[in-house]
Amino acid sequence: MKVCMTHRETFYHLLSAVFNAYNKQPVIAELGVLRGENALRLYNALNPEKMVLIDSWSPAANDAYSPFDQLPPWVEAIDTYAYYYGGSMYDMATWDNLYQECLSKFADKENVTVIRAETIDAIPDIQPRTGIEKFDLVYIDANHQYEYILRDLMYYQDLVAEDGFMLLNDCCHSPNGTKQNLGVLEALGSFLKRSDFVPVAVTNTDWSDVILVRKNSVMLQLVDIAITNSDIPFVEIPHQLMSAARVVYGAHRTNISFA
């Protein structure tokens, strides 16, 4: 696994080059869309044949933030982040506004389908609405709590083509992530033991992104070659160390430590 000194947008362009080398215009999905900003970056970088955007845009997602009636002292109240969402996360109007903002970004893109539903509830609608059987890339950025992110990984692995990818957002352990009760890294550690996917690259950043691919996929080698021949600085480590990753805040920059 390559620990790359870069940001997630670089990974999008890297995967675009890999798909081009494979002579493939990818079919992609994003789970957890919010305003559609990242989805638009994916769209522009990867020029997909088809794209599916899935999000509930609903305050019901708040119910999964913590299983406890009283929040643990290390977890901040969910409305602490209302500024990021543009309003209270308990107010349906906040989510409706985010949904409309996303729709406006893709109004002129006929190859994009937006499904307003929970990630798992959306699965039966994908093929009837889009004709898509398998995705070449699934970007997972929905509910970040352990059980939910693990569920997305377990279900959506079956919707990923044999030589397809999954990208996982916010896959790190950090003080800031602890305040939001993130369980993404822990879910990935469990998923890797239950599947034939392996992490091939991770950004050396807070809120890290991880590229996942099947062990026997031709894409494993293509991504390795693409990064090696790029100008992206990286360090190679055994992928089994991924679950040990933690963010270290230095005086000048953030790094990931595996110690």
C-alpha cells in the first residue's frame, strides 16, 4: 500500500488515467452526496458513462450518530456542525435545501441519476432506474458510524465490477474524528478481514481517502504502476498496517502514523 503525499482529487485523476489505459469509460456511484460538490469533482475528473448519486438528505441520519441517549463526553453534539450543513441537522428544510443544491449542479447532465434514499434502501432501485448492473467505482461517504459504513462496504462490494474500485472517505483515526464518533477506519479493518479487497493507496492527510481494489484484479498492478510513474511522493508499507493508522498533528502539517 502506498501512503501518498497528496489529496483525494489527485486520486480521481489517477484513476481516470487508469481507466483510460484500460480503455474504459467508468460507471460510478457516490454514497453520501450532500451538496454534490465532491460528486461534481468526480464527474469532471472521470468523465463517467453513467453516474448514480445516493443520499437520504434526511434528518433521520442523525439517529445513527450515537447509540446512547446521553452522548459520551468525547463526542460533540451533532448540531455543533450545523454551520457546515447550512442549518440545524434536525430541520428537514436544511436537508431539502442541500438536496436542491445538489440537483442544480447536475440538472444538465443526463447521464446522472439522483436517488433520494438510504444507501441500502436504494440498491433495489439502481438497476430498474439506470440499467446498471455493476459499478467501476463506488465512492463511499455516507453515514460514518462503524456499523453503517461496514454495512455499506459489505453490500456494495457486490455491486462493484470484478476490476472495479471502492474509495472510502474520512478513513482515519484523529482527535477531530473522535469528536464526530467516526468509525470508518475501524469498519475498514473489519471489512478487509471479510472480503477480498485490499487498500492500494491512502492520502497522507487528515480525513484520509483510501483506494480499495480486489486482490486478484488487474487494477491492482495498474494503480501501482500509475502512482510509481507519477510525481506523487509516497512511502510503501504493508497494507495490513492500514487499521493502525492515526493522524498526528505537527507544527507545520498533518501526517499519518502507523506506529
